[in-house]
Amino acid sequence: MIDPTTLRVRYRADKAALLSSLAQSGASTRGVNAALHSLSDLADATLKVLWQQAGFATPFALLAVGGFGRHELFPSSDVDVLLLLPNDQTPETDACLKSQIEHFIGSCWDAGLEIGSSVRSVADCLIESAKDVTVQTALLESRLVTGDKALFEQFQRAFFDAMDPRAFFIAKTLEMQQRHNKFEDTPYALEPNCKESPGGLRDLQMVLWVAKAAGFGNDWNALAKAGLATAFEVRQIKRNESILRLIRARLHLLAHRREDRLVFDLQTSVAKSFGYKTPDPALDQRASVRPSEKLMRHYYWTAKAVTQLNQILLLNIDERLNPSTHTLRHLRPLNDRFLDKAGMIEVVSDDLYQRDPHAILETFLVYQTHVGIKGLSVRTLRALYNARDLMDGAFRHDPVNRETFKQIMMQHDGITHALRLMNQTSVLGRYLWAFRRIVGQMQHDLFHVYTVDQHILMVLRNVRRFFIVEHAHEYPFCSQLASGWDKPWILYVAALFHDIAKGRGGDHSRLGELEARRFCTQHGFAREDAALVEFLVREHLTMSRIAQKSDLSDPDVIAGFARHVGSERALTALYLFTVADIRGTSPKVWNAWKGKLLEDLYRATSRALGGHAPDLHAEVQERQRDALVELALRTQPFESHKALWATLDVGYFMRHDAVEIAWHTRMLSRHLGGREPIVRARPSPVGEGLQVMVYTPDAQDLFARICGYFDQSGFSILDARIHTTQSGYALDTFQVVSGDQTEHYRELVGMIENGLTQVVATAGPLPTPSRGRVSRRVKSFPITPRVSLKPDEKAQRWLLNVSASDRIGLLYSIARVLAHHKINLQLAKIVTLGERVEDTFLIQGAALQHNRDQIEIETELLAALT
């Protein structure tokens, strides 16, 4: 009998040797399958020794189930086993057997096996598998490790006799859909699960499970023999399966635990284990491409291929299991090349695309133009998969194909679905070679949550929704503008090209403009239409930048933007496109406040383009009249506004709309001249969050104190408008949001009004800023802090631009530096892009007039940002 300690030492030593070879294999996938089998064999050998030492009698059997049953074992995976008993034996009634089983399982742990065990009789297995498809799947992959072979064969016969392949297929398909939904139905997550995500190992295992349940075979070669897969598809599957297995194994090794997610913390380490290195800038223009980005692109291409092959094989198996739903009577001709097969497009022959490559793009045009078509049949998917090599340079330059693609872009319906299907089937990237370069490309900017190709298709979807009546309630103003737009396809083409040059180095907007110009020329677009597409691609970041970083109450800002845009038509197109683009970066980036800033910029620029030169006096009078109407509706005493308004200048009235002016007036008309701070809060009139007003005698460190309170209370500041009245009082307005539920706004309002009042009224030195916790993404993809300080166009005030990774207390740290140098803040534009901030401050102060003081301020700001 081998001593447990000796057995554990031997097992761990042998396992370490296998893991060492697996870790040192670089990017080669040749050895990964053998290594996983060897780990399984090692566990088998150890289990056999322990089984023998436990002294089990002949009627019992030890089965490997789950992944271990497939004869593969990942470094940190559980060793899942089933102790199979005859129907007349149960540990509940046999104390000796129960003790024996407990001793065996304990000895497995003592030997170093991370065991996952169950004890069932043959009858129990059939009952449990009938109730739970997960148990049924685990038992489907069972194999005998040691013990009574006759008992195992009895179980196998009973299990497969009870198996209903059709019911199992439906159950596993629904399970797969639920799993995909959990991962947002995309293989392109920034931290994908290489086992469970769409395109992961589980999708391949799913095919083998349903095939085995139906008796079509136990491995890929058997599926090929059964006619369910071609030899080419089997080669592709094996290659991609090995890549995913190697990635998963490396994750386990590097994390020292079971970790199936390609989390940011591990992506670089896994990439380096594959041999990916950052290239020398002198030798490679794409030297900025990180090893992690190269790995993830490799992963995304693999997951995309797995998704395609999974769909082809499952549709094939479905046809075999349900032949009555795929008979000739379900076929309806669509044209000479395609048939309608129960709502799926079916090619008339397997070699259609080889005989007529023009039919490749026509597939998607037919998909768009025929009502009731919901996808492609397995025959069509397979034909497209095998026709990828046909889409070469000659294919891309063919006038017929260019005209077909142009028609696809100009269709009234189905644009988004068609282009997504083209991307899923690799047709889009092979027709637009520039698009192929950004498929699966990550964006390390902390606010894009999609790969470049998925972001592009998301923006296109957002633009498309502006033109669909059913979605008019989402963004009414955008839908109103879109209803009068005559050529939606111009915006679709711009969406397709706006980020197509990402990752090349240089200005992707300018490089994308060149690609868009080439595309428009090749596809015969009118000159004025092509010019608008190029303008949108080149300027797709401009409107967002001006709205979020400039003072929109400044007539010069509006006039300069109007000159830059040039026409009402270009302005409308750019506005629609900008809204769609911001919404397509991440669900967290867009908010109602950004929407209001863009709409305000659009309306102001539209008036300027219409020949209405800004008249500050008339604009102020109009806002004052509207504010008086608002006050009258609120039964405010007659002329109660005069005392406050007499202390306010033109700048105040230009930076606040009539509703805000009326609110300030109602809150302050009875409190003018007091020394106690007045703090009022209300639900934001432009959407989520709160609007907070602070009125108090001005102080040098007031803004810093307010920021410190919001940071410590868990609020994020979206916007700050700082104003000092002629009587020396600060009248500041903040837009803030909190992570708390919106239905608790009354409690939040009360908390802010009481807490902030105390903070503002308290004198004394500013507290030291807290060092906020940094997120995993920021740790993995840090941003180099940048500070820019320069005078504005009139050289009267200064513009401070700050770029850094976001964290709690960041704004307070900036405000504290400004207060220390007695800098007056007049306007703050707080732009949060995911986990990155791009803040702009309009400031004044004597220290800004001296170069040495400027350098000192910038140095302290950089220290605060780091």
C-alpha cells in the first residue's frame, strides 16, 4: 500500500512536469491536446491506486464524467467522478459502504486530486438525468476509469435507451441561448470567457453532445464520416479548438486557479506566453500595438470561426433530427439562384458561388428585400464559408459586385441585419479589405466596450433607429431631424468608415476620410454626396469635443463652429452622427446631459447658419422674459426678482436657461445678503441625476470644498457653472449623478442640502484628498496624465485641459491645487468617458501671468493626477 503523502508527492511532481511542458510550448497548439490527455491519464492512474487501496468489491464502478469524461483535464479543473452502484446497494442503508466511500473521497483529496464526486445507482442516474439536462450531459460523456465493466455497460445501455435525441437537442439549444444572453450574445466582450462565451469551447462541446446523443459520432472525424461536417470544416474546428484549449490552459497556469476569463490582469501575461512582443517602433509602424491586443485579436478571430462552424453543424444536426421540416414542400423559389427554405435562404446548388461569385453579395440583398426571410440555411452558410477564397482583389473590383454592395447600403430596410450577417460570415471584411483590418481589434481607451468592428456596426444601428418610426420615442429630436433627411445611406456609409482606420497610427479620422473617398469614387457616388460622407468621417469627433469642452454661451465659439460646418445640411448630418457615435461606445458613456449639450450646440449653430447673428442683448432679454413667465406661473411676488438680477451680469444669463434662472430666483429672492450658505437641490430637468445650487459669500477654496463633499458622498459631477455676482457672492450650479436609485432622490436632496451647507460654512484648511481605488481596467490600461494650460482666444482667461484615468477624489485634487494658487474658476466642463476623464476649466488668477507659477501649477496638477 502506498502512503498518502508519498502518493501526493508523486502526483504533484508528475503534474508539475506536465504543466511545465505546457507552459513552455509557446504559441504551438500541437502539444496542448496531448498534455490535457496526459493530465487525465495521471489522474486516472492515481484514482486506480486509491480505488484498489479502498478495497471496493467487484459490483462497483468508478466513472469519469464531464470534462474529465472527455479524457481531458485542464490544470485547475475539478476531477469529476461518479461512484456507480448497483440498484440494490445504497450507502444510506449500508454504514460500512458509506464509510468506505467517505474514506475513498478523503484519500483523493489527500493525494492532491481536486475531486468533484457523486454517488448514484444506475436507477438514480436515469431519474436525475431525466430531471436535469446538466446531469444528463455529464453522464453522456462518462467513461470507465476502474471497477466493474459489466455494471458500466449496463448503465450505458439503460442511459442511451432512455435518451430522447430531439428533446435533448432542444434543451441544449435553449441552454446555449441562455448562456449566450448572459454574455450579451457576442464573442467580442473585452474580457471574454474562453469556455462559456459565444465562440468558446462550450459551443464546440455542445455540437459533440447533441451528435453523440443522436448516435452520429463521438468526435469530429465521426461527424465527417456521418456527413455532418466536411473535411475542411473538421480541420478548421480542430485548429480553433486547440487554440481555445491552449488559452484556457495558460489562464489556469498563470492565475494558479481555475480562471476561464481573459481578464485584463492576465491578458498581457497570456500574450507573452504565446510569444507576442511589442515590436520595435523603428521597424514596425504599428509599434503601439500591445501584446495583449495581438492575443485578443487572435482570440476574436478564433471565436468568430467557432461561432460560424457551431451554427453550420447545429443546423445540420437539426435537419437530421427533424427531416419532415426540411422537405421539398418547404422550398419556395426566390429567384434563379436562391430558395426560401422555411424562412431561410437556400442556395440552389452547393457550387453556386464557385459558378457565379456575383451571387455572394446578392445573398444579402435578397435577405434584405424579401419579407419573411430570417436567416441563412446551413447549406448557404456552408457554401459561404467555403467560398471565402473567391473574394479576392478581382472580386472587390468587379463592377457588378460594387453595384450590388451599393444597393445593399441604399436599401430602405434591413441595413443593420444585413451588415451584421455579412460580418458574421466574413463577407464584409473580405469585400471591404480596410474593414477586415479592424475585425476583432480592441480599443484600449477605457470607454469603448466593443471591438472596432462591433462599435462601427453599433453606430450604424443607432443611426438606422433614427429613421425607424417605432424608435422615435427614444430620441424624439433626432427622429424629427431624420424624418426630413432624404439620403439616409450617406450616414450609413459614414458610420461604416468613421473608425475604419483605427490602429494604423496617425489620425484615424483623416486616414478614414481617404478610405471613404476611395470607396465613394469606386462606387460611383455623386460628388456632393461623397463630400458629405468624407466630412462626417473627418469631423466625427468635432461636435462632441466642442459641446463638451467649450463655453457654448460664447458667441465666438458658435460662430467658429458654424463656419467650420458650413451648411445646415452638414450640421444636421453631423449632429445625428455624433449622437449615434457616442451612444455606440458604451452604455455608460451617454447621458441626458451630454444630449442637452449637443442639442444646445446644434440649435445655436443652426440659428447662426440661418443668418441670425448672435445679439447678446436680445438673447438676454428673451431669457429674462421667459424666466418672468416661469416665475408668474409659480406665483412669485411681483418684481421679487429685481434685487437678485441687479447683481448678475450678461455672462450669467447667457450660461443659464430661463427655467434655471427662474429656479435660482425663487430660491434666493428672500435670502440675498445673508452670510449663511444657501444650498438647494432638485431632480435634473434634463434627465438623470440632480441639479444643485450653492449661494454663499465667495471664497478662494469654495469650489474645492464643494468638490470634496461630492467626492466623499459618492456623487460624480457632470457639469459645473461657476458665477460670482457683483455683490461678491458665489452662485454656482452643478449637475451631479449618484449610483443610488433614482426613486431615492428625496433622501439625496435632503442629504445634499444639509451636508453641503455644513461643509461650505465650515472654515479651516482643506482636508487631504483620499487616494481613490483604481479599477482593474485602469490598472491594466493606464493613461498617462496630461495637463494643458493656455490662454483663450481673447487672452483674457485661461483654458486648463486635464486628461487622466478616473478615480474617486480626482476632481477634488485638481480643485485643491487651483485653490492653493488662488485661481478663480469660471466654468468647468467635466467629461467622463467610461474610466477616463477629459476635463476643461476656464480660469483666472494673478499666478497665471508668470511663467514660473504656471510651471509650478502644471507640475502640482500632474502630481495630483498620477
